[in-house]
Amino acid sequence: MNATNHQFRLAARPVGMPKRDNWNYTEEPVREPADGELLVKVLYISLDPAMRGWMNEGKSYIPPVGIGEVMRAGGAGRVVSSKHPGFVAGDYVIGHFGVQEYALSDGKDVAKVDPKVAPLPVYLGTLGMPGMTAYFGLLDIGKPNPGDTVVVSGAAGAVGTVVGQIAKLKGCRVVGIAGGADKCRYIVEELGFDAAIDYKSEDVKGALRTHCPKGVDVYFDNVGGDILDAVLTRLARGARIVICGAISQYNNTGPVKGPANYMSLLVNRASMTGMVVFDYAARYGEAAREMAGWMAAGKLKSREDIVEGLETFPDTLLKLFKGENTGKLVLQVAKE
């Protein structure tokens, strides 16, 4: 191919909030796929809070991105050339393509999708990793029962919006914690949450007492820190806490703030369990089919916050940590 691939590569591990000099913006010629490979033109890139953790050195559930490597990211695109038996030019696919315009792949963990069923960005959000995280974290670990009170933090984000809606479908009372009046209005008026707590303008502990008078049966935590501590004071007996993320702590330059009120787990015979969505990879199809059915029936809504331009990546990524996005944050790399 007579084309150039532009990429963002990790230049240095960030201390605190990522900065532009943590990245190198590079280019290289696009080569044709070898036997067993396919070449994808990346159209959309998924921006997720987990990317901040992947930039750190040290042991985690997945190896860190190496210095000089293309930044890891999920993406959606179109196959432009293939020597892989499972794919042909013109197929639309999702996979871990990285922050770049073109990606060569051996086909591992690449899946075909149908843009006639849902727009490509939806496959990076509600029908992608965030939706899978919400589905399995809530249903397999949170185990909500009809009538339970479910609280979710980061409630206006890609995972939180889906958690709250699934909890409502399961007959629960749902309280979302989000930042700002607009986000709180959105999750109540458009997504059907029973109540919202604006952590930027309200006393979270006091609001939890008001909205969860019988305690919290399931807490889906996306933010950690002070909000996790506040919810720990309102647990019902036998409560289940799902630790999905801790976005409030990802850019700390000091130690992570742990839960001071953890003895509430003992008093209330509660459990706190971490979850990583990759553990459920064998069951993604099950979740996608059920959620696609809910979407087709108008029972599950999806919202994407789309920003155009690969070159905007360093600044667009920061929207996640500044709380500037509502729904799934997606970077549009190219048009069809």
C-alpha cells in the first residue's frame, strides 16, 4: 500500500496526569499483510480509564505498554487487505488495534461486527468492553435481586450508564453518583435512574442516607477514594461491592487512598470483589446478544462522546480524568 500510518507511542511513563511529552507522534509506511495477517484501517478508537494503568510500570492484570510501543487501545475499523482465512477486505471488525491509523493483526481477539445492527462506536461502548464490564460485574459479582438498592459511581460514564440501566431491568432501585447537574439530570431523566447524587455539590454521605434509607445492597465502584469510603458507611447486611476501577486515584503522585471504613464489611457481613472483564472473554457473545436485544427493544440506551482527529489523542484522553465526557468516549480516526 502507498499509505502512511501515524501512531502515538509511549515515550515516558507519566507521573500524575499524562502530558503531551509522554507521547511520540510517529509515522511509518503501511505494509501489506503477510500470510495469516489482516490489515485494518482504524476508524474509531476506544478511550478508557484503564489506559492510564497500562502506562505504569509494574505488575497488574495485563503487562504494561512498553516504552516505544504503540499505545494499547481497543478500536473498530474496516479490513482493507487480508491473507487471513477468517477475514476478507470490507469486513468491519473490532479488536485491540492501538492508537494508530492502520493495524496489522494475526486475527487473535479480532471479531467481525455488523454496522447495520449498531453504529461502530456502539461496539466500543455498550456492546464492547465497557458494556461487558457492566454486564458481568453487576450480574455475576453484584448478583442483584429485585427490590435491591444498587448504587453506582461514575454513573454517567461508559460503564456506569450501562450498570444502572441493567439494574433497573432487573427490578432494582438505582442511585447514581456523578459529577455535575447535567450528568445527574441525564441519568435520571433519560436513563431512568431513581435518584442521582452530585458529588461536586452535595454531601455524599448525607445524600446516601436520604436515597438509601435501608442501606446499599450492591455498590458498583468505578472511582474509589472518598466516595468508596462514603458508601461503606451505608451498607446493608450481605451487601456486595464490585471493584471495577478507581479513576479518582489513577493520577495520584502519592500512595493510593485505601478504604478507611473497611470494617463495615465485617459488621454487615458484606463482600468486596475485584473484577477484570477479560476474565469473561469466553462469554462475551452471551452478553452481546442479550444487550443487543435490550437495545433493539428500546430498553437499553447508548451514548457516545465522539471527538475527531487522531492528533487530538493526548488531550482527548484527559477528558476521562477531568470528568468532561458523558457516556463512552471515542476518538474518530477516519471517515469511511
